[in-house]
Amino acid sequence: MLKKILTGLGGFLVAFVAVVATQPGAYKVTRTTNIAAPPEAVFNLINDFHQWEGWSPWAKLDPTMKTTYSGAPTGPGAKYHWLGNSEVGEGRMTILSTEPPNVVKVNLEFIKPFESESITTFRLAPDGTGTRVEWMMEGQSVFLMKAFMLFTSMDSTVGPDFERGLSQMKQLAEAKK
């Protein structure tokens, strides 16, 4: 009887690994909003990590989160490290490149609860008297992430956070104009 249980469990494990291994490796999450403020004002909120506390969807999840800034004060080379509770984990961001006032590209590295790396790109475009903002994150899933994504998706996991962040960015930028 034990042999049958172990054989069945082994077969299930092999099938599970095969299913996970065949899942897509790439993911992409995108959200957009329109903000009634000029692109330069919105760009400044993104290009300076010191400004992120005002609009980041994760900043309020852990009021005791420790943050460290290093590198350039803004723009390429600016670095941000955070260490927080289980909701925000630990990670770091580095601004890779900018095209003022239209693009900010960020390398996003999660350290805890799991390691992963993504490229996050903010694209800003004039839209009437305001700015259309696109927030996009792209990356490759490691095996554990693929297994987790069998039960959900990156879009449904991160998308609502992007929506909340863009809403908070909108409120902040429109209040400053």
C-alpha cells in the first residue's frame, strides 16, 4: 500500500513539475491613467525616489519600513532600498535611464519574500492639457513564481497596486499644479 501511495505521489510530483515548467516565462503588467498636470510635474514625481513615498502603493503598507537612498539624487544612478514587513518585503530599485519628461526606466529587484528582477518603465505623453501615464513592468518568472502563477497571475497580483499608485500619483500631481 505504501508503495502505491509513494508511486502516486511521485507521479503527481512529476506531472506538477512538467506543468510548471511549460508555463510562460515572461510576464508584463501595464496600467495607465490621465493626470491633469503637465508631463514635467509628473516626471519629477517618478524621477526622484524621495517623491515616491507620496504616491507609491506600497509605502503606506508598512509605516515602519526602512528606506535608504544612494547614488545620484535623481535620474540615472539613483538607488532606493527598502526593508519592511511581510507585505512589502525587501528590495531595491535603480533608475537605469530617463528621457525627460517622457520616460523613466527602473530596474526593480525583489530580495524577500522571493528573489526576482523586473524592468519597470513609466511612459508619459502630453494628453490635452494633462499627461497620459503608463506604468509597465516586465520580467521573467523563476520556477517558484511560475508555480505560484498557476493559481493567479502577475496582472491580478500587481495590477491593482499599479492602479492605486497611479491614483495616488494623480492626486499628488494635481494638488501641486
